[in-house]
Amino acid sequence: MSDRSPPFTALRAVEAASRHRSFTGAARELQITHSAVSQSIRRLETDLGATLFERRGGAMEPSTAALRLAETYSQAQEALNRAIREIADPEGLEALVVAMPEALARQWFSFKLRALGLALPDIEIEVRTRLDDPAAGVRLAWVPASDPDAVYELSHVPVCHPDLVRTLAIQSAQDVVRAPLIAGPDADWTAWAGHFLPGRRAPRAHAFDDAGLALDAATHGSGVALANLFAAERYIESGQLMALPFEAPSGRALAVRAEGFRAGGASDRFVSWLKLEIRRGSARLQAPADSTRNVSQT
């Protein structure tokens, strides 16, 4: 690639498409044609010599390279916007009340506060766990996967301590169910086994009524836990657990609803950051360590 900087329009298209997992969604947001988004991204792929998106089912899945570009563009855009706001209103600070389920706030969102502060330093977030709170500007809720407000379809992924993969020589879904299994309150090993091993008898598992306790047990090498992105991401990022490449749909999704939406406002910027952060976490879940990349799906 030449030393010239890539066009900002292409990077903007990559960022929008990474959030929407759709060129059509990006085109709608940017108020340009689908063809313009596609051509812009294809030219950038040619310049970089890297694949940025791959079609999977009905979605355009961003690659690790695309997510890195999207994150960098988002940070640069936010830095410029912040400079403009500080010049126009040096004392400006926006407040936003966000309502979300208690478990999501405890297991995932509290882990994201540092990243949020770096990305949106001029927005003061107040988290409330009563979903019908009238003051909430943004609401996060679990819904059926078909809900029109769904931004991320939840999947269940087996996770365990890296040493356990080597000790038990886990190479397939059959190997997973032969290992000691750990279940949390929202993880259904029966449904997971039905997805990968139809007709097999439901596997037995030690059960906890708290997802955090189930994952803590897995970090001690006690077995393989079934988890979702929001519960497991911090364990995977820290290296305490690794995701096995056997991801099964749950039929549930996270929906995001914004009240009093205003382009460029606190809720708009928060939701954009949230969607990109979820996509980055999902990419980690779908990129297991080298020792399991080539395992069989059966």
C-alpha cells in the first residue's frame, strides 16, 4: 500500500458496516447507495491487500482488520468531535441514563467502563437496573432473536481453562460432552448438544444459579462451562478461559432502544460505541486459540 492515508469516506463506511453487519444498513445510515458503500470498501481492501468483510448467512461479518479500522476511525472521529465541542462549549458535559438487566451490568458493562471513558469522556453515564425507569435515555433488554430492535443475537459457547483443552485432548463436540460440564442459569447444555449432536442423550452437568460462579469454577479447571459473550468476554480477554469453536444459537438477542434520539447526541454516540464494542467482543469469541482452530465440528 502507498504511504497516502486511506480516504475517510471508506473508513467511515467500514465503521458503519462493522456495527450493522450490513452494507445496506451502513448505506442507510450514511445516506448513500449500497453500491457506494460496497465499492468504497472493495477499493480499500485492494489498497490494504486484506479482506475486511465476509458474507455469513444474511450478514456481512467484519474481519479482525475491519474491526481494528472501525475502532481507530471511531476514536479519531470522537476526538475531532470532542475538540469541536470543547471549543464551542468548554464546560459541556452530557449525562445519559442507561437501563439494563442487572446481570448484564454486573458481568459485562462494569468491565467496559474504562473503554467507555476513553471513547466518550464527555458523557456521564448513570446505570440503572430497573428497565422501566422513566429517566432512561437508552434501554438494553433481552428479546427474541427476531425482535426488530435486536443488535446482537446471543449464542452459547463452551469455555474452559486452556490447560483442560490439552489435558482432555478436546478436538470435537463429542470430546466436549465427555468432559466435566458446568452449567449456569441461562446456559442449556441440552439445547447445545441438540445443535451439534442431534439424537444424543442430554448431557449431565454441575449447575450454578449464578453465571459468574459457573465461570469461576471453569477458571479453576473444574470443567467446561457454557457461556455467552457478555458473561465470558472478560475471562477470555484475561486468558483465564478460552472459547472452543462450537458456537450454538440461543434464540435470544440483546435489543437496544434509544429515547429522544438526536443525531450526534449522547444516546446516538453511546449506542454507536456499544454496537462496535459488542462486535469486537464477538470477534474474540469467534477466534479461538491456535490449539483449537482446526478441530472437527462433530
